Amino acid sequence: MAAQDTSPVIEPQRLPRLGEGSNQTDRFSAALDPLFARLDDRDIYDYLRFVFRLSEHIRYYGISDVTHTYESDSSADIAISGHVQNWQPFFSNGLIALAVVAREPIQTSLHDLTLGFSRLQYRSDALELLTLMDDLYGRLATWEALFPAGDAFRKVLAQVRLDRAFIALGEQTQKLRDQVDAEPGRNPEITQYRESFLAITGEMSRFYDGVVRTANESLAVRVEQHDHEPHIGLLLSFLELFEQQRDHLNQLGDRHLQFYFRDVLSMQPRGYQADTAYLTVELAKNTHIHQLDAGTEIKAGKDAHGSERVFTLAEDFVANRAKVAQVRSVFQSQNRVYAAADSRSLDGFSEPMPEQSPTWKPFRNQQFPLARQGVATSSPLLRLGSGERTVRLRFVLDVSFSDDVVVFGQDFAVSYSSPKGWAVANEVAAHIDGNIVELVIRLDMQADAVVDYSPELHVEADARFDDLFYRSDETAYPVIRCAWVTNSPTRHRAASALQKAGVVDWSIHVEVDNVQGLIVANDTGVLKPLKPFLPLGPVPRLGSQLYIGHPEVFAKTLDSVSLSWAWVDAPTNLNTHYRAYQLSRTGVNFTFEVAALTHQGWQPSANVFTFDSGNLFVNQFSVQQSDHYQGPFNDLLNHTPDDLTLPTFNDVSPTLPGGFLRFKLTGPSFGFGHSAYAALHQRAVINATKPVEPSDAEINALRAPYTPLWESLQLNYRASLHWLAEDINADRTGDRTSDRDGDRGSHQSSMRRHSVVDRDKSLMRLAALSAFGFRWQEPGQDPFFVLLSEPASLYLGIEDLLENQSVSLLFQFAEGTADPFISGKPDIHWEYLMPAAIDDSQKHGPADYAQWQPIDGVDIVLDTTEQFLQTGIVRLRISSVPTNGEYATDMPADLLWLRLTANNDPRLFNDLISVTAQATQARFENRNNSLEHLLTPLPSGTLTKLKQRNSRIKAIEQPLETQGGQGVEDSRHYYQRVSERLRHKDRAIQAWDYERLVLEQFPEVFKAHCLNHAGKAVRAAGDGIQQYNETRPGFVTLVVVPTLKNTHPKFRSTPAVKQATLRRIEAYLRQKTSPWVTLEVRNPSYEQVIVTGAVQFYDRITERAFYLEKLRAELDDFLTPWATDMARLSLGGRMYKSVILNFIEERDYVDYLKDFDVTINVNGQERRFEEELRTSSSLSLLVSSHQHRLSLC
């Protein structure tokens, strides 16, 4: 929301302007129209009425009247006065009568009558006007008499004459006549009847308008009928022929203008301008290069006369097999770096563009994903399906940092491969401490699992991401990506240091608590650990076995594992519970043999698991605590699969290569006493029932054997992999060892054998991410981090281009999509990727990667895009291209990569539609063809065949419609152009001259407004800020507005001429004006009108939200009327708050409006006015803000 400025409005001095500028619709003067003053402006209907009136004055001579032809002329006068027959009966039919009604000057009479009543003052005037009104009232009857009986239109007139409303008009007229006559006095004032008379006249006009309109419609139909009487048919034929003579007579004005302009002034109409077509050439299968000579003919269909239309190549063109294989882009915006692996897609990767809008932005698109900057790792150790998971990535660098600790975790975005695609880790910690960099990623129970990477599922990376993490045997491992997401100061400080540091050693540590999906079984079968279960079965005995397995956990090299369970109804002390069993003086110890399942079968561990009967049960058999077992598995370390991968399983099986721990009860010999309990209980009963000295002490001391029952089971484990680089020096090794010993997840690492270290290397992959690929990280050789530093750039991957060949690229732009309010001259810097002829095993650092080399002006053979501003061809000469085996850094290999860097604001450039190789241009060659296609361009796909077949050419394509063609100048534009030329004399002196020169030279401009002695000046405050000033002699500002048809929809509310056109206009005018004039050509400043208020709708309105949006839309149309009628566009205009309020209240769904206010947003500051809203300068234009603060009451 813009800030509100409540201070008084202080404007720069403004001078009154005499004109509103010029626009294209105002240029043509009506006086230049050859038919403006026609010598004869009558049509065939006028002639028919004239014939009817003339026939009344021509005497008809019959056979008996033949002698009268020799009498004096006075006899004809006597015959007329004596009602002797005339020629009128010959023309008394429906057709002629319709012409009389249609061409009757009834509106002239009505206008005179209305004018007279509006000036009515005395009774004498009224009586004269009433006489005229009576004549008009009776005109219908007169017309009706002209039509023969039974004529359809006669019935129409009769219906109107007998209409009650029409009769009432006569009655009202007579009533007013009587009232006027009753006024006392000889000639009194009767102005009080003026409105009544005018109302009657208005109603009468409505009736006659309908009659005349119906007569014209009926006349047009009857004239085209073929049932006319012979003499009427001859008359119509004569009149049709006579119209040709009339038209010829009316051309006198046109011939006069042509004589003066062409013969006297020698200013000839402009001839036609041939159009051109962009073509792309595809060579035949076995052809690698071929030249098409200038003048090569291409068929373009046939013209309106059936003649063949031909285009010819404008220059020699050498075609090759190069084509654009990939298009990528990188740009920075608002402290973020974005990258697109496929700029021609909607999401920057693979989603196709919509058919109705296939354009894409060459340098900017915030819908693209953030550029990948950071590190990524892949390892089977990262298969983490469930539980509370912690992943620690620890890197030992070859340098230490002076800062105590640099924390930058908030600058990292960590994502990992999950079953749903890429999932985001919300809890990330990262810091630098000395020479140690540690990234800690925590996933809670609700977080998605970490699963193996799948190119079909994880598609947010670029197309080569699978190459990064697939092994040679195409087995995928899980992936964790750690990428920078912000440009904060901590990121810059950390990234700058990391970019210079080398990786000496690195390791992966995982810590998982409460693993889900454990597979638990005993001798009776598979158990359900989510409910209370019997781990050793209902009758535990010596040798009873418990199996605990998981395909993820026991496939890994574990540093430690812990099992926790909760007992149900367990005795508080085993020694006390089993004392009556009299088994041992030292107490009862339950021991288990622990074994791990491997591909060689069950391998027992040297460690024996023992329940401490005297301490363990007493202290930890409570609701809050549970028993646990934690033991090292160093002796089972080598029994895990080499790739840390196990097949899925649901039950224990000796055929599995691993995945289970087995707990086998090995002591005491009676197990949990179930087998001994029966004999002991029998003996106790006998002793208690002896007839002599019975004793129940034994039976009271005997307890039933405890059957182990677990309410829950939890497994936690720790695992790690270590790179342990071999080529580091001693002091670095010491740093690395001390660091690793301090890590709580890897305290057993020093016990590993060297073979295990070698295996770890094969299971660990580390890469530094860049925008489009990666760089393999080899500890001891490469930098830790690749920092992306390019500005807005477009990357083109060209394939099949050979050395010392050229590539001709056609860039098709969507005109009008660039932001016209971004000033500046475009600056495009071309580069290509110079290959480095070394392989991966030979590279040692960034200098060994391929480098970007500039393409200078000599190698840019052709550029018709005007620095990437318009559709055109760019032809480049490339001296070196990649071949197989050459290392192509982080861009895909075997392609020639071109980089176009925009050193301006990316919004300065239009959107692209396509980039196509092998492009050339052909021009229309006129061979006595008709030129209608110059007015309507030939559609794409018209030019597809060579006139002379060439076996080396497979196809010719025309991707765009023809352009640049202009037909021969028509007479209207010719007269307009020459007339203006005679006034401004091809010089820009007056404001009119500037405007008309621009409108003629640049037809895409609709309006031009020249403001003399107006320009920018430094403010009087002395702060160096320039402000628009309208009192600067020697300064001229020309404001131009484009036609809406040349304006992209997103700029329709603020149309603006593109910057390239502004520069061309200024360069053109500088040739026409004085060198002492300081000229500026610019777009208008748009100042947004914001309406605020609370609206109350009528009670009948139920869809209040819909009507609120409707009010917003109608208000936008009202405040911006020129959006539909450009002629209403006015610079430096003004509005009134009361008019806006009245418009809102006139809506038929609005009851009232509260808290109404209107402000104008000028450069982010809202200005308030009392009543009159006015722009801040003469070059400003008021528009609707489209963000009105309208709410519901």
C-alpha cells in the first residue's frame, strides 16, 4: 500500500496548454475527402421523389388532345388550373410513395417547430406554430393517400394514425390551443405553455422517426424486387445508369487534388514495399553442409489472379546440421538466484507452456526454481524410512576460519528424495567451527521417508540430475541436497570462505530413534509389536528365540543399536519371584545369545545379553522406564551387504542375506520355570496337606512362572560412513581424527579396518551443485563450494556444429512484452564455452574446467535483433567446438554452449517464442503479381518448397508470417500526408509539427502531445534531484502513447511505447528540429486514482461478493474511458470526486456509500484533494488503480 501524504499538494509550476495534442483519428481533415463537397449528393430515392413531384407539373396529352399541342403555351397553364390530367397517375404506386415518405424532410420541419416553441413568448407566435403542428399531424393522412388500396405500408400508416397515443397528441394539441385562446388580452405572454408544446413535439418526432425508418427499410426491399411495372422498371434502370454519371461528376474534387499535389507540387504517392519472410533450412540425411545462392526461388502460393508468387533469398546462405538442443537461463532478482534447465517450459524444467501463451522469458522468470548452489550427497546409508532421524554431514577443510563460529543454517534449504518427490527438511542447522563444517538435518516422525532417487519421481532438478547420482549399475541411492536459498550477509561471508577452501575428509552420520515397521517373530510365528505381545511365546523354554528385523536398519554398518521395551505385569524382583524354585544360591540370571543373520547364515556375537535379576528388574520395571539393550557390533561389521541393500521381507528366513537379530534364551536351564512349575506346585501341595506336620510355607512362597509380555518395542541405531582421504598430510590428518573422535555418532570408527574404508568410499558420493549440473568433489583436490556469480544469462546448447562453421539463429520475440517503463539501452554480451581437452582423471581445480570466451564483433556476422529487442537473425562464427572426451564443466557435454548475458534490467527485453537454427531471409519478388498480400501478411507455413528442387535440401519451413510489406499508398493517406507536409515543411518548429511528423513516421503511435519549454531541471532545494518543470525555455518534451492493438494485455491499462521506439523517434526528430533544442521523447506518467469507501447494497442483492467485484470493474472502466475509446485520452486531465460518487450511487445495485474518499497515487505517495482531482504535471495521465479500497458495510 502506498504511503499517504497529508501535507499540502505542492506542484511544479504549470502553464496552461492550448491543445490536447494530436492523434491518428484527428489527422485527416474532412475537407480533404473528395466527396466532402459533392456537386450532386442525391441518391436514387431522392430521384424517385423528385420525379413524383415533377410529374404533377407535366400535362398529360391524350389522343383527343393532340390539337392542343399546337396552341399557345398559356393553354397548359389553363389546363393545370382547371385540374386537367397530368403525369402523376403514372407514378402513383407503392414504390414511388415509399420514396416520397422516406425522403420527406420531416425532421427539418420538426426541428423548426421545436426551435420555435423553445422561443415561444406570445400568443401570436403560438398560433403560427400550431398551424404548422396541425399540418404535421395531418401529414400521415396525406402519405396514406399516396399508397394504393391494399398496400402493406398504407396499413402501417393507418395503424400509426389510429394509434391511441397519436390520437392523444392531437387532443392535447387542441386542448393547448383552447387554453392559449382563452388567455385574456390581445397578445398575452404564454411562456408557461412552452414545456407542454415541446413535450408534444418530442412525442410527434418519435412517431415520425419510426415511420420514416420503416419506409426506408421497406423501400430497400421493394427496389430489389422484379415485379415492377414496365415504365417503372425503365425509370429505375435509367436512374441506376444516371448514378454512374453522378459519381463521375462528383470526382471533380478528387481530380483537382491529384492535379495540384501530383502535377503542380510533384509529390507522388508512395509505392509498395516488398515483404520478407524468415525461413529455416533442414538438410537431407547425408548432407552436412550446403550453400543456397542469393536469388534462390521459393514458392509462395498463388495470388488473386492465379499467378505464381515467388520469394527469393536475399543473400548467399550456407546451411549446416547445427540446431538448438537446449535452452537454459539464470538470473538474479531481489537477492535470489533463479535457474531454468529448460527456459521454454512453464516451471523451468519440463512442464509445457500453454498453447494460448507459448512465450517465455529469456532472462527472468520468478516461477523458475531457485538456482542450485551448495552440495549434494548420495549414499545407501541415507535410506531413512521412519523414526526421529538426524543426519550429520561433516566436512574437514584444509583451512581454518578466524571467526569463532559462523552459523548459517537459516540460509540453507535442504531437500531429500521422498516417495512424494522432493521433500523439504524444516529443521536444519549449519555452522563453521575452525576447519570443520557441519550440516545437521533433523526429520521428525511425521516427515516423509528418505528413499532412493528416481528420475521419474524427482523431476525438480534438471534433466542431468540422474547422471549425478546413478551408479554405473543403474542402482539409485537416496539423495540429500543442501542449497543456498538467500543472499544474506552470513551467506556471503560463509560462501566466500567455502569457495576457497578444499575438502580434506568428509563423513556421513545417521542417528535414528524409534524406528517404525520392525518385523518381530518368535518360534510361534510373526508378532504384531504395535500391541502387547509375548516375545518368547506362551511357554518360554531353554532355546526359545526372538527375532527382530528391519530391511533398512540391518543392511547398514551400525556403530550402535539399542532396543527398548516395556514389560507388562513383570515381577519386581526375579530372585524373590523365583526363590521357591531353589535353583541357585546366587540368584537367577537370564542369558541370551545374540546372533546376526548374514549371507553365511546366523553369525553369533561374542557379546552375551544378560538380564540382571537383582538390579535391572527392580529399578526399571516401572511405567516411566523400560529395559534396554545397547551393544557394539564390531564383530558383525563385515557381515552387512557390500552395497548396504537388502531385499524386502515380511518374515524371518534363513535364506535371507541379512536383516535380523536373533535373541536365543541360553540360561537358566529351566527357562522361565514353566516346565518346573508343575512339579514344584505338586510338591508344595503335598507338603501342605501332609497329615503329620503340614506346612503351607512352601506353597505360599511358590510363584507362578512369569511369561514375558512386552507392551512396546523400540529400536534406535547409529551408523556412519567415512571417506578417510589417503592423500592428506599429517597435520590435516590430526585435525580430522580429533574432530571425528569428538563426534558422538562415530566413536567406533577408529576400530575399522582399511578394507571397510575402501568400501565406504564406493558408497559415498559428494558433488558441488551449480545452476545446471555439478562438479565432482574429490577430497584433497576440489573446492568445497561453487558459488554462482553470473548475472542474468541465457544459455543455448548447440549440437552437431563443426569447427569453423557458423550458426544462424532466428530469435522470435513476442512484441510488446518488455516493460516499456524500464529505460536504458540494451547491452547483450555474447560468449561461448571453450572446451578443455582433459578428462576427469586429469583435472585438478577450477582452472582446468572449460572457460567462457567472449565473442567479439568480428565473429558476430549478422544481428538484426537490435540487441535482442525485436525478432531477427543472429549469425555467429565459432572457431572451436567440443568433441567427445572433452570436459565441459557443469554444462552437458558434447554441445556448444553459447551464453548471452544481459547487462541491463532483464525486464527491458521481450519474451521469446522460439530460437531456431539454420535461419535465413527471403524477399518477395514482384512478377506482375497482385499485391493484396502486402496488406494481409502471408501466414506461416506458406513458403515450404523451392521452385527448383534440390536433393540436398530436406525441408524449408516458414515459422513466422511475412512482415515489412506495404501496399501502394491509398489516396486518403496520400492527401493527408501531403497536406501535413505542406504545413510543417518537414521541419519541427511548432508543437503541431512535432506531433504530425511523429504520427506519420511511426504509425504504431496513436497520440503525440508536444509540451514546449518543458523538461527536467534540478530542484531548487539543491539536493540534486531532477524534477519536471514546464518553464524551461529551449526544452521540448514529446509525450507519446501507442495504439492499444500494439500494446500487450498486461500493459493495457498503462499503454506505453517501447524504449527502442522512443529512441528512434528522438533520433528522427533531432534531424528535423533546431540543434539548440533539448529534446526528450517519453511515455506518459500514469497516476492511479484510488477510491475508498464502504458500500451498502440493496437488500435484494444476495451475491454481495460478486457485486462488489462488479463495482470494481465498472469503476475501472469509468475512470479509464480511453481503454475502449482512445480518442478520449487526455494528458494532464482532471476529475471530480462528486462525479465519481454520483457514478457509484447510480449503480442499480448500490444503496449508499460511506466513508467515501478519492486519492491519487503519484510515485508511491498518495495525494488528497478537496474536490478537483488533477495530475501532477501536463505529461501525466489519470488511470484507475485496480486496487480500490472498497468494502462492504
